[in-house]
Amino acid sequence: MRLAATASLLALALIAAVPARAAWAPDGNPLCRAPGSQYASDAVPTPSGGAIVFFSDGRIGAQCVGPDGSIAAGWGTDGNPISHSTGSSINPHAAPDGAGGAFVVWEDNRTDVADLYAQHVLASGAIDPSWPPTDLPVAVGPFNQYTHAVAADGAGGALVVWQDDRNAVGVTNLDIYAQRLGPGGASLWTPNGVAVCIESGDQWRPKVIGDGLGGAYLAWEDERSGHPIVYAQHLTAAGGVAPGWPPSGIQVGDPGPIGAEHDPSLAPDGAGGVLIAWTGSKNNAVYHPFVQRLGPAGAPAPGWPAIGAQLCDLLQTQDQVRVVSDRTGGAIVVWHDFRDVQNPVLSFHIYAQRVNAVGARQWTLNGVPVCVAPGTQESPAAVSDDQGGVVVAWQDSRAGADASDIYALRLLPNGQRAPAWDLDGTALCTQPGAQNVPVIVPDGLSGAIVAWTDSRPVPRFQAPDIWATRTPDDIVVPVQVSLVNAAALPDRVVLAWQVPTSGVSANVWRRTGNEAWTVIGTRVSGGDGRLTFEDRDVRPGGSYEYRLGLMQEGGEAFAGNARVTMPGAPGLSLAGARPNPAAGELALDFTLPDAAPATLELLDLAGRVLEARAVGDLGAGRHVVRMGAAATPRPGLYYIRLTRAGRSISARAAVLR
């Protein structure tokens, strides 16, 4: 049994929960200052609160920076090389692997104008030895794949989506394709990708997030009707279209016969569905931000308008939308806004709006200002602050039209600026020269790590490099909390915290790897100030992180972090349906020890097989797959059987109306 637990001791005198960051320098730390020019493209968070930042300079490189600003062990001063192309490699996009490393996919011309290749970099900085040493081809051939996006699949692998011109024969005809990559370095779906949408006209600029079950939610711009409209699709873990979704996707909004929609942005809704934000126009001239919440079967969530919730209706354009979850089923959307028509210089600023779980606006009618400083603010990037609010970073020219700096701001769940932040944003880097296009990841507390492409004159004379810094963390915990026990037993995790008094209510939060935090229970301290919790939804060999959430003004404050690793490697197990009873289709939870052939079956009480699926290629670890769509199970009892290497285990499941 292995156990790692970190006690959070927080002072009664309202001491801010801010880790030391003595290694962070004013205006940021260099992540790569190698010869040539480097351009930041993406970043993923690490379990420790740091980040892996990906960049390109004709090849793909990455650097891992810790929460204190130090370079992680195993990573070079200028980062580690990732790609092995004999040609040019550009535009890396990445997803966390859940174990401190990342999957990264890029555009590569080693054999064609633009193909997609991938690699798996471990937390140690080494390339995964189980992956092809010259990179994994994701989509290659006599056609071009580019403008891709990547997300974690929730099962130790990655999801990739891209625009593809393989079906263009003498005409422009971009389509959308997707692939799922297994943790062992193999493509799990059709070689060179499954067709997501091959309708007439162009489909382009796709985005993707995982659905939590190994499948994917996707959105893209679609011109099948002659003008761009945002469409969405839901793929299962096997790469097929999820039940309830049309084969070529769902039209998300409605811009009318001459309007247009652009730039979809995705976030999980926390309940198995997806939040999709975009900018749209009825007249193809003035654009406004919209957001929609779709359930797993493709229908808008209850209360949401069929065409999405419009967030601003002024007579000026809003674009560059970004969406994050507010943790309660709603969304916070950030955008680039041109309402400042009184400014003698054309200026765009940054605004934001929150909608609740039924799509109703929660803040000022047309959004709250994030930054309305002089000059123009561009390229907003946003992440959840893990407290129900949002952290936004952007490129800022308030110092002059020939300069651009990096600023950031945190908004609380009520739309107010967080106390430790400056009006119109806290400066992260104001060095001479240009600092452009920030990429952002959450730091696990209330802030973020922000990286950017930096052309400061010293020491590189304007040749761009990669720099990063960490934003303030300003969460204050009003009581002293200490972790006194975190034990991994064979079938459960037992936790105990000490607070000063009885009657203190707190949410218990949990996450696995880099997955989102979720509430798994609420507890109240007893007469001795002890607060205890048992988590039985655990798996052999699984690693889990826990914390307490205590309510305070402006949101929820967190303390008492504990990390626990369960004993034993993954074995063959069948947890059954989750939830159980279920309504209609079943989500079946099981664990495999390896990638050997295995079969999952759904049977009626007479022993007749209603549906069977080969699941061995999902590999070692815990998996959740949906079954029952083909069998359309009626209300009643059913058996689930998992068979591997001559051994079968079974469980029962109930289906309700």
C-alpha cells in the first residue's frame, strides 16, 4: 500500500492559501530561449499545480514548469524535443495523460503538405517508450489534415479532431474527421480517422472535449447551407455516433438565412453534457456571443432556448468567445468586445457573462467588463478558477499601439473582481517588445499559469522565446483545517479532517489525475471537531486526490488536500451499471488488467445475449462504456457479463422507465 497525504494548515487569522512562489520573477520566467524563434501553442496542467507548455520552432518542443516557477527534474533549460520529423513540425496541441505527462499532436510535412503526428511525453520529460520512436501517424496520406484540436478521453488516452481535404476533387471541400489514441500508442478508431461530417461545403475549425466515458463532444463551423453555422456531434468511445444524434451533427444555433456563426468553444457541463459558445450574426455584420447546453442525447438542457442563450445584444460586435463551466450546470463566457465606440482610436476590450443551469443571465445585462483600459485587448484565454469563477488572460496594448503586454483578471461567481487583482487586470508581463497570444491552465487553487510568445529585446533582440508566470491566488480560508488521516484500504479510502468547532459543514471534493474536481459528498464536523468521510468508489491501483470545500463570501474555499494511491495493479473487475437503477441505456463500469481480448455482454434474465462488445483494445485500467442502445432494454432486471481469458464475472443492473 502506498500513501501520500498533504496536510493543509490554514491560520485562524484569515491567512491566504498561497504556496511559495519565490522562483517566479517579475515579468515571468523563461521556458525556452534557444536559438531561432519559438511560438507557444498550448499547455496542460500537471497534478502538482504546474504546467507543460508546448511550442514550435520548426520542430515541437515542450517545457515543464512547477507551481513555484522552477523547471521540473528531467526537463532541459530550453525544454525537451518532442517531434522526430525530417520536415517541419508546427502548431502543437495537447491533452493531459492523467499521470503528469501529456499527449501532443501537431501538423507535420515529412511526407505531405500537412499530416498529423502524435507523441506521448511522460512526467519525467522522457518520450513514452511504448510509442513509436519516430512518432505516431494520426492521419496521413495524399491529402491535408490541419487546424486540429486535442482533448483527454478520460480513460488514459486522447481524442483528436481536425479539418481534412481528402474528399476535395477539383473543388474546395473540407470535412471533419476524428481519432482516439490509446495510452499504448495505437489509434483505436478507423485508420486515418472516422468521418464526423462529410456534408457538402466546407466544415472547418473543429473543437473537442471528452464526454467522461471515452467518447467525444465536437463542434465546428459548417457551410453545408451556403453560410457558416456551428454544428455539434457526440461520438461514443468506439467512434460511433451517440444515440439521439443525427449522423452529420446537430445545428447548434440559428443565424437565419443570411447570417453566420463562428469560433465554437466547448466546456463540460458537469452532468455528462456539453456547453458550446460561439459568436453569431443575423446579418453577417454585427456579431454577438451565444452559449448552448446540450445533454448526452443532443437535446438542449431544460430551460435553455433552442437557439442558445444570447449574452449581449448591443449594436457592436463581440467575438473571440471562450467558455468555462461555473460548476453548477451553467457557464461563464468571455469575449472580445467593440462597444467602446466613443474611443477616438478603434479599441476592443474584454467582457464576460454568466448564465445559470437553465440559461438565464446572472450578471449585468450585456456582460461585466474584464478590461476596458485604453488601447486594445485581444486574444482572451480563460479557465475556471476552481471556485465557480473564471481567470482570464489576454494580450494588451494599453502601453501603445506598437507594444503588447500580458494581463490577467479573476472574476468571482458573482461577477465581481477578486480582491487581490487590479482594476482592468493585473500585469503579468510589461517588458518592451511584444508579448503575444497567452495560453493558460489552472493551477489547482484559484489562479493559473500563463505562458506566451515573448519578443523582449534583451537578451534575444526580438527573436521570440517562450516565457510564463503564475497569477495571484487569493483564496482565504476562514477556519483552521488539518488533515489527520488518509488511509487506502483494499476497498475504500478513509479520510478525516480536524476543524476548530463542531457543526462545520463542508463539501468533500475528489479528482483523478487531471480530471475536473467533483463533489462526492457533504459532511458536518462532530462534537470533537472531527469530520470524516469514506470513499468506496475506488479501484485497485487508482490514484485519487481529495479536499474540503468551505463556503465563504465570494465562493468556496478549499483546504485539507490529500493524495491517496490504492494498493495493487488494475485487475479484472466489474462494478456494474452507474447509476443503478438506470433509465434506458446503461453506462457500464469495469476494469481490465491489460489489452488482451475481452468481451462485455448485456443479457436478459433468461440468459439471452442482447448486446455484446469487444472491449479488450481499451487497454489496462478503468473504463465506462454505454450499452443497451441496440437492445433498447425494457424496464426490468438484466445481467452484465465481462469475459477475459476464460474467466467471466457478472453483475446485475436494473432499468426503470
